[in-house]
Amino acid sequence: MQIALEFCDADSAGVSLEEVNEKGELQFRWIAVAGSFAPYLNGTTPRFYSPCGSCIDRGVALHYQVNHRYYNFLGVNAEPIRDGILIPLRCEDMLGTFWVVSHSTEDAFDRHDYEFLRSIADLVSRSIRDHSQI
């Protein structure tokens, strides 16, 4: 995650994996987080009210923003995401996203950032796959 922060000049980066909660509902868990969102490690977001869910449903990377209304719904106090990139992760039966965000700049990320993040996302997927086989 730290390499994504440094290379892309992001404020936060992380990995969200889809899981079923105790109520049988799908959600995303932040299994790796660096930067300003690091305090939310292992936090969850609802599957069907999340940019991560939209990214997985579409099966393509998303460029997105999040405002205070979304955070209010989650009960989280955080800075709005002025620029963000989500990249879908598919690893056998696991789904998730690799993401980076900026809280300070609307045009923080460009095509070069996306290409770099796509290669990191591939490494993350392989790492998750290899770890799950142990």
C-alpha cells in the first residue's frame, strides 16, 4: 500500500475484500490500508452501498468521488474523497478492490497512475490467492 501512496501521491490506499457478515449480508472489509484511512483497518462497508460494489458489478476500474453524505450513512467521520481510483480484484472465489484516494485534489490521478495501480492490483490478487492456498 505504501508504494501506491508514494508513487501516486495519494492520501490513502487499500484493499477491500467482499465477505458475508453475521446477518448473511454482503459487505466489504478493508484488509489492508495505508495513509489517512489507516485507522479504519478491518472496517466494513455495505456491499450494495459502496463504490467498491459498483466497481465489482461493472468489472472495470472506476474513477470516483465520495462526499459527506456517504460517510454520514456509514457513521464515519472522514474527509471527502475528491479523487479516487478503484480497481476490481478477482481471485478464484474472492472479490474485492484495490483503491487509492486523494482528499485534497480533484485531479490527483492520471493514466500513468492507473497503469501502475493495475500492475499492483495484479500482484495483490496473486498474493491473496497464494495466501489463501496455505
